[in-house]
Amino acid sequence: MSHPASTHRALKHPHRPAHRWALACLAALAGSGAWCATPDSLQSGYAAQAGSPPSAARGQVLFTARHGHDWQCSSCHGAVPTQPGRHAATGKPIGPLAPAANAERFTDPAKTEKWFRRNCNDVLGRECSALEKADVLAWLRSLQP
Ligand code: HEC
């Protein structure tokens, strides 16, 4: 089975990409690169957009409940996202979604937005609201490996 080298590295050496990212992130901040983010800054952004505070408990329900479609979030990411998941259709490994277990998570707003859009459409049949994204982030950030 083949999977991207970066995923492989992230699983084997969870700390190395974070260092590389931190340096690149500092460089980008100096040049005001919009792609530079942290799980905290993304959650704050969604909460500000929603105009109300996030709830980790609501995030867990959204993540693990069935929403009338074939898949739940946990079908691919697992109900314990500090651990690796597996794509429900292709069987491909997916690195842990919780940032405490995977330093690359929620550091690239374009990537986060792309997958929220795609996965919420698959699971809920619509895009997630800003509040729902903030809720999911609050729950994922509360998890420790
Ligand atoms: C059919 C499988 C599948 C389902 C169901 C699924 N995901 Fe994903 N998700 C993926 C894959 C594949 C990726 C991209 C690969 C990676 O980042 O490891 C991903 C990435 C993400 C990311 C990107 C995180 C980052 O690195 O910034 C978020 C956020 C996410 N998923 C949230 C969700 C949420 C919320 C749900 C439920 C509404 C969900 N996913 C359901 C397969 C799935």
C-alpha cells in the first residue's frame, strides 16, 4: 500500500514536521502569509464568524453521530481521533486528527477548509456552519493522546 511520504513521516516522527512548520510559519508571518495558522487561531476565527462560543461536547456529538448518510466523521477518523484512522472506502491510513497527536493538523487554513467542505458534504449532506467547525475543533483540541 502506498501513501504520501509526508503522512508516513508525520506518523513516525511527530515532532519533526512541527519544527519545520514553525520556522516556515515565522517566515510567512513576517511576509504576512495567510496560510499560516494554528488550531487555536482557526478555532477563534470560526467562533468569531459564528458570533457564539464553541462547545467541545457538541463537537463530539457531531463527529460521532449518524446524520442520515452512509458515513459518520468517525467512519474514517475513528471515534478516538488521537489515533490514526482509515478511509472507509479505500482503506488508506489517515493520520490522527487531534492536533495533540499530529502536529501538522490545523496549520493550513486552505487544507482545513477544503476537507471540512468535502467531508461535511459527505456526512451531513451540506457544508458545516462556522459554529460546527469551531465545535469540532474545540473537541479535537481537548483530546490528549
Ligand atoms: C470518507 C472518509 C472521511 C470521512 C467520512 C470524513 N473525513 Fe475528514 N478527512 C478524510 C481524509 C482522506 C482527509 C485528508 C487526509 C488527511 O488530512 O490525513 C481528511 C481531513 C480532514 C480535515 C483536515 C484537517 C487538517 O489537517 O487541517 C478535517 C478538518 C476533517 N477531515 C474533518 C472531518 C469531519 C468534521 C468529518 C465529519 C463531518 C469528516 N472529516 C469525515 C476522510 C474523511
